[in-house]
Amino acid sequence: MTDIVLKDVDPILAERIRRVSQARGWPIHDTIFNLLEQGLFVCEAEVRGGFDDREVNVLAEAISALKDVPPGKGF
């Protein structure tokens, strides 16, 4: 499994995570993992906006390809 390091976490956010950890009785690692996973589900649902998997994949590929386009000279 890949390690992820969070730097400069806002103290208020860290406290909120700690409170969820205590309330659920989860170790802090499991708490962060669960919160990240649940947050991703919400974000993915918002991003999909009614698209099916094939459409989401095509859109993601198009966005990725646009990142490789050199910047223009502007208007």
C-alpha cells in the first residue's frame, strides 16, 4: 500500500479528525483512511454528474491530454 504524508494540517482539521477517531473508537490511521474514502465517494458522485463510467474515463483522458498542451500567448 502507498504511504501518503500530510504536511501543515490545520490544527482545527486535525482536532476534528481526532474527535471522529475517538467517537468511532477507530485508530487515527483507520479514521483518516475512512474519511478519505467517504470524501472520495462524495466527490466522485459530484464529478460524475450523471455520466456513465465510459464517459467519465473519456473526460478524464481529455482533461489529462489538455494538461500537455503548451500555454498560448494569451489574448
